[in-house]
Amino acid sequence: MAQPVTSSSMQRPGLVTFAGVLMCIFGAFEIIAAIYAFTGAVWLTSETGVWGHRLWLWGIVDVVIALVGFYAAYDIFQGGQVGRVLGLTIASISMIRWFFYLPYMTQAPLIGIVMLILDLIVIYSLAVHGEFFRGQGSWGG
């Protein structure tokens, strides 16, 4: 009978490492977005005013997403299934979020397009290399 492939018996694929690094970068972007929101800086506007009008709330959401993203990156590097699921979830949410930002980004829509492409790469790399991740995350078990 064949032995199941575990993360301890194989090297981490390059795309999985790339996805972990991108999750760290996404976390850093979210921290920067939170700082912008807390300081009241306006980078996303429309004709009717600031999108959302509650920037401090978006700042809290950005901090939470950043912390979860940093944990997901750590767990992806460890080969944990929890990190994979969190990475897929955060990249999917980020992709939806940046897609909805595109009409409001009159100054630099290229940033939104680049973020969509990077999110797609993270989703692809974590979905394709599922054999690398073991059934338990770094939460133990």
C-alpha cells in the first residue's frame, strides 16, 4: 500500500512559498490601509464623497484581515491546512473587494488590476498544491 504524501516527506513547492510571501505582503498592505483609515486620509473617493463614510471601521477590519493574513502565511510555510483555508479565504475576499474598488479608483486603476492578478495567483497556488498540506494546522492536534 502506498504511503500518503505528507509535508514532512516533500519539499514545499515554489508556488506555495510564493503564496506565503504574498500573504505577508497582503498583510502589510492591509496595515498600511488601516493606517490610512485611522488617520482619515482619503484615497478612495467618488462623486458623492468618501466611499463608506466610516473609515475608522474599515481600519479595524483591515487590521483584523492583516493579522489573519500574517497567521495564514505562517501556517502556509509550516504546511498547515488551516493556513491554506485561511489563505484561500483571504485571497477570495481580497479579490472581491478590489473588484468592487475598481470603479472608484480613478487615480490608479492599475493597482486594483495588479491586486486582482496577485490574488488569483495565491488562489491558484494554494488550490493546485493541496497535497503539500497536512490535515492539521499549527494550532496543534
